[in-house]
Amino acid sequence: MKPTSPLTVSNLSCEYQTNPLGLDEPAPRLGWTISSDRRATAQGTCRVRVATTPEILTTGGADVWDSGVVATPSACLTYAGRPLNSRERCWWTVDLRDNYDRSAAAPTPAWFEMGLLDPSDWRAGWMGWPAAVSGAGLLFQGGFDISKPVRQARVYVAGLGYYELRLNGRKVDDTVLEPAPTDCTRRIPYATLDVTHLIRPGANRIGAWVGNGWYGMPLLLVQVEILHPDGTTTRVHSGAPEFARWRVARSPITRNAIYDGETYDARLERPDWDLPSGSLESTPDRLDGWSWAMSASPPGGRLVARQPEPIRVVDTLRPTHVAEVRPGIFVFDLGRNIAGWARLRVRGPRGTTLLLRFAESLYPDGTVNPENLRAARSEDVYILKGGDVEEWEPRFTYHGFRYVQVEGWPGTPLPDDLDGRVVRSDVAERGAFDCDQGLILAIHTAVRRTEAGNLHGIPTDCPQRDERLGWLNDVTARAEEAIHNFDLTRFFGKWLDDIADAQDPATGALPDTIPFRFGFRPCDPVCIGLLLLPWLLQRHTGDDRLARRLLPNLCKWVDCLAAHTDAEGVLTYSFWGDWAPPTLLGAQVQMGNDPRNASAPGELVSTAFLYYHAALLARIAGQLHEPATQAPYAALAARTADLFHRRFWNEAVGGYGTGSQSCNALALYLGLVPAGLIPRVVDNLVREVDRYEGHLTTGNICTKYLLEALTDAGRMEVAWRIATQEDYPGWGYMLAHDATTIWERWELATGGAMNSHNHPMLGSIGAWFYRAVAGLRVETWGPEGLRFSVRPPPVLPGLTRASARLTTPCGPMGAAWKRTGGCLTVEVTVPVGGEASLHLPPGPVRLDDRPLKSATEGVRIVRVDERSTVVTFGSGDYQFTQEETA
Ligand code: BGC
């Protein structure tokens, strides 16, 4: 969209949110985006003012913080005023000048409101009920009276394992499966909710459904604070001495578990239980099932403001059809694999019991095949109360499924009687990718769905079976793909805190799964997420605070790995390595059905990852200007690189270790191959691909590196051949076998083993679509701003155009190229403050249909020679063309 005025400021954000409520970041990051009608615009100076009211800002004042005029190209400043107080709302605005000396100001002020910053702000105590051991979900009910007008009302609430909060009969917000999982002995997220509009004069009733969730037991903590115009505050909270006003009862949810599902007996509903009728002072009517709520021991962790986007229902699907596969057994097909649940509409006699069973695949007779769910029962039960049409969906479970088998339906259901509810962390979609090669586009869609289905407060490995865990090794593979497809700044920020919580303070060891539920400690050395995520986030947002804050944790983890080396420096332990390669390609790749990769020896992979850790840590420390940290890790990296080559170079195969795709791709990707040997290793890698007729033999880690290493070595046509295979092993094979999300294994398997059909790790190819096929690569984002490159790929069979777009905190960046009639056209969008470099083959280039040489406004020709043409340019929209020689 073309800007309407020459220079505008918009999208004011605080900690990546618009007008956030309940922050606990003492120095929030305030950001904005700038649009300009002139190319090569950059911010020159900016000034942020923060005030207690918007009026103060309008009159030019700032009674909280005035940054003064700051010379910076970054469209953000970190708050550096006086300490912020709990509950304080601050209004803020920004005005700036650009490099053309034009000025602009935010049209309207934005605000942020602090949460409860100090433990002493919490008056509330935890409540529970011993009878909860029955497995039922609980209802809590509390009340208060309001006799004065209300200016503002807030609820601060934490519930474990999952809760749904209601006020005067209405659900307070649209979140589900709240809160995101954490280690509750370390951190418990609380939400701050604006309930001003829900408070009534007179009697008010708070209600909460509370389920088992990941914590395994229902507990609730609520603090309501109501501010009156006369400056007084009414406070109501759980915990002594107010327990007399909180009651608890079993809910109609008689069973709830994440893996096993939920049973809801609508006959047990308590009409109006969350409406302000009846007195809560009187002794509960035990016959009616209500008791006084009881004080519960705190779970131990600090209460912290909810960081990432909450989980919501983000989409609703109508089944493509429903079939009666056996008398009275109906199977709904949603047409694709999702994470979420089913919502049904049904009418029938009281007591009718519906059994819903969820699965990713079907048996030949059309019934659901639950074998790959392993111990997860994934069954919901709904018992009708009778009467009108009843609509129901569960609250405290979710499933990974495409098919829903329903038994007990009164009559014959229609597809319209059931919805597929798609449920995930409600993060924004960040990237868009498009191209005209159908299979690649279909893989991209499946990868994106797979990633989406595994964002549930943590990056889960799968949504269906008895795991749904934050496996660190999988994140090594998928991190870059995930960050391209979704805006995970807040999501991964939270998960990095989970990782830090899980780290052994004495040894620095991390466990395999975060929060730790099972696996080894220390985790497999391929687990580099603690370093890779802050590094990638910094590159994609320009924000280095995570890396800075976690630097001691990063060092400890790398030290822990280094402490496990032998006398020579080889990292000898390995659990998973390049996990789950194709099993059907012979013993040289895999040992029978064992998902470990026989072609990628554990010591080789682990030692390469020790190098990767040390080298990346040195780069991070360098970027943070921490030379004392950088130097020892740079030295460790250099020693390990040298050792890797000496120890694993195999002259007989002209490559590393077994000479497999995994070994050589890993060494090339990490830059472990001495320059003189690179051509030989690349040739061998290509030969290995040819040996398998253009197919990969890699597992979850090295698949990404295979594509990237071939591309970087100028052999993208080989990577393309691998990516576009339609038969085994490859993504095309999955899609040819009805996959709508990416599988865990290269094989089609539905039995009771590791056979998830919705597993992001092999979707690591997703980043390559942006970086190589569309040719859009984020390079760096330092103090000078975002720097990215655009490198259209060489001519590839079946591909004549591709495009990609990424939103960034400073605006959208994008590249689109097409080849028509011997002409390559490349369109590039650079956000204000950014700079792109376009890399083209040698030959004359035109910009906006004029010779490149005549270009002005920040367009710089960096290189024109027989190898390439490279040009850099600042913000704006550009169209380049180049005649291509056949
Ligand atoms: C998980 C994986 C993980 C593996 C071992 C599995 O059960 O689902 O994704 O990589 O265990 O590391």
C-alpha cells in the first residue's frame, strides 16, 4: 500500500504487543513502523515521551519519561525512565526525523499497563479441593458486592492445570487451554484481564472452570481489583480470610486429561452457577455438591505475567463428509489433520452417551486407527441432558486428528453437526511464500500447518500421541522454518525462559524436553535451541535482549558439553543424533527399525555440534560486545574444528565419517571443511544423492543441512531434485499418500510406534523455500538496521516464479522473481531503515526500466564482473530486470 503522506509513523507496539495489559518487563521495548514515499528512507532521530495521561502528551509534556532526541536508525527505544509501578498505565508517543530531514509523529498515543510486579502485590492465595483427585474438573464460585460506580476493574488470575474464568455469566476472554505449560515450581503465568465492562452494580459472581492440564490437579488464584471514581479500591481475592466467599463443586466435566480426553455429563450442569443470584455467605448446600473452597499449597513458582500469545480457537472446519462405517458408527473426515477438538450439535434423549474417538488415520474398514496415539486414549464422551439441540466442545483436552469417529449418535448425523476446531497459540502468521511449482507449494502448506499444529504454549513435537513435548532436538531442525512462518518473538521468548528454568544450575545441563517431562539430562548435543533461538530472533527483529539476558545460561550449557569431551576433545556421547532417517534404504543408513542414523556416527555428529555451539556462542558474544566471553569460545570452536577434521576426515571416501549425505552435509553446513577440500566434499555429496537417484538419506537434523549446503555450494539443482521427489523418501511421497501435515518418519506407518503424522522436524525444508527458492535471506540486524539479500535461484525445472514476504518490526520485506521470455524480473520491497542487496548473474541490469547506472537515492552498485552483479539499496519498492542468456 502506498503511504498517504510523505512520512508516517504507525503500529506503535510495546513488547511486540499493541497496548498490552499486565506487563512485568521493567524496561519495555517501544517500537513503531515508518512508511515513506521516498526511497532509501531511514530514521535519523527519534524522541519518545511517556506520560501518565494522553493529555500530557498532546500538550507536549512527559511526566514519566522523555528520551530526548536520540540519534538512531532503529524504530524502537527501550524505556529508560524511572522505575515503573505495579498497575501503572503509561501513555506514550514518538516523533522522529528521517534522513531527508522530514518529521513525523505518531497520530495517536499508545499505552501499556504494568501487572503486579512485586510478590507483595498479591493478596490472593491458592485454592483447591481434595476431592479433585476424582479426575473431575472443578467449578469455583466467588462473589462480591459493588455499591459505588466503577472506573476500572482488573482480574489477575492464575489457574492450574487449565482454567476458564467467567464473570456474571460471561467468559472473560476468548482464550482456551490457559495457561501455557511451564515448570510450575519455577514460574506460573498469570493473566491480567480488563473486566470493567463486566462488573455490575450490586451482586457480582466470579466463576471458574478448572481442569487438570499439565499440572495434573485443579488449583486457582484470583485477585479482582476495582477502582472507583472517588479513588478508592475494592479488592476481592481467593485466599484467607475470604474463603468463606469461595465455593467449589465438581463440574459436569467428570474426567479430563490432555492425552486421554474429556467426559462431559450435561445432566450435571448447574444452571446459573456463575450468575449473581443467591448468597454465598450461607453454608453451601452439600446436597447440591458445593463446599467451601480450601486453601492449597502454592505450587512453588514465581507468578509471572503471561508472555506469549494465548491459545485460542483460530479456525473452524466443516467435515468434508461423514460415513456410517458400521451400523451406528459414524466417521467424520475433516479433510486435513489438525490439532484441536470437535464441537458437536446434537439433539436426543436425556442420558444418550456419545463416544468420540480421534485419529490421524483409518483402518481399511473405515474405522479410526488409534495405534499411533500409543497410550493417549484421545476419547471424548458427551452425555446429553435432553431437550433442545445441545452444542458442546471440550475445555481441558486437545487432540491431533483428521477423523472423528462417533458412536451413540441419536439418528444419523450430517457433516454440519460437527465442526473441527483448530486450536493453537494465537501467534500471527509472519511469512508468505508462493511459487508456481505445485508440489513445492503443497509441501509449504503442509509444513506451515504442521508448525501451526505444534504451537501450544511450547513448540510440541506432535499433537496427538502421549508426548506433545518440547523436544529440544526437534527445535534444532525446525527453528528457522518456524520463525519464517510465524511471529514467534514472544512465544520463543517464553520458551527460552522455560529452557533456562530447566537448566541444572550446577552443571549447566539441559534436559531433552522443555519443560522437562522425559528424556535424558544432559540432552543430546544436537540440542542447540538455547543458542539458536536468541540468535535467530535477534537477526529477525534486531532485538538482542534475550541473548544478552541469557548469555550466562548459554555459556553454562556450552561448558557442560565441553565437560563431556574425551582427552582429545571429541564429544563422545550421543542419544538421538541425526534421528529418524529413511529406514528402507539399507543398513548403511539405518539399523533396522531403530530411528538412529547408522550413517551418521554419534561422536561425529556430537563433535560437530560442539563446534557449532562454541562458534555460535562466540558470534553471539561478539555481537553483544563481550570480548571476554567471545575469546574462549572462539578458541574452543577453532580447536574443535581442527579436531573434527583430523578425527573424522576419511580419505578413502573423500568426505567425513561414513561419507554419507548426513556427515558431509553437516560438515559443509557448519563450515568445518577446509577450503581446499570443499569441491571434493561437495562432489561426493552430489554423488551420494545420485546414488539414491536424487533422494535424501538424512534424518531430522541433517535434512535441513543437506538442502542448505548444496544450495550454498552452487548445486541448488541437486537440492531441488531432492525436494521435488514424488516417491520415497521425500515430502512428495508423504503428500502422495494423503498427508496433509508432515510425518515424523519418511515411511508411511500407522502402527503403535513413533509414527506421528503431524511432526514439524522434517518440515525444516520450510526455511529453504524462503531463503533459496524465493531467494529472500535475512542476513544481519545490528545497530545499523536490517540487512537482507535477494538471490534468485538458477533456472530450475518446473519453476518460473517464486515470491516471499516477511513482516518485521520495521515493516514488511519481500522479494518476488519471475522468468518470462528470457527475462528475469525481480521485485524487492525494503522497509524503512532496512537495506537489501540483490545478487544477480553477470550482465546488464535495469532498474525501473532504466539502466542501473542512472539510479540514485541510495542505490549502490557493489560489484559488476564476470561472476555476478551485486547492488544494494535502501527502503522502498524496486523492480529490476535482466536479460538472461540461455
Ligand atoms: C519425539 C521426537 C524426538 C524423539 C527423540 C520422540 O518420541 O517425538 O520428535 O526427536 O523422541 O529424541
